[in-house]
Amino acid sequence: MPQYEVKAPSGRKLVVEARDSSQAKRLACKKWGIKPSDYWCGVTSLKARKVDKTKEERRNGRGQGAGV
């Protein structure tokens, strides 16, 4: 299952495994104790983007050839 990084307007971030970005936002709301239907801080205010594992590994120095 793909991973998504969910960001709240307050600056909070969370990485979750989900089918799609909508499910990722709902899971983040559940984790943070926010009502998903809340207009100001629920699903509508969150942003979710798919995390590319290879880019993350390269950024952290764990990509191909990192130990050479």
C-alpha cells in the first residue's frame, strides 16, 4: 500500500499507509482526534501527497551506491 504524507495548516505532519489521499486524510484525522467533517480543521483543510520511497531513500543517503 502506498504511503502518504498528510499536512495540516497548523504545521503537523504524519505519514500513513492508505489506498488514496482521501483515506490518508481520514486516518490522519482519526490519529489526531479531529472530526473529519469539521470544515476548518477536518479533511477539507488537510493536504496529502504520495511519498516516493526512492526519493526519500536518496534524500536520507540510503539510495543505490550510498555505502560505496
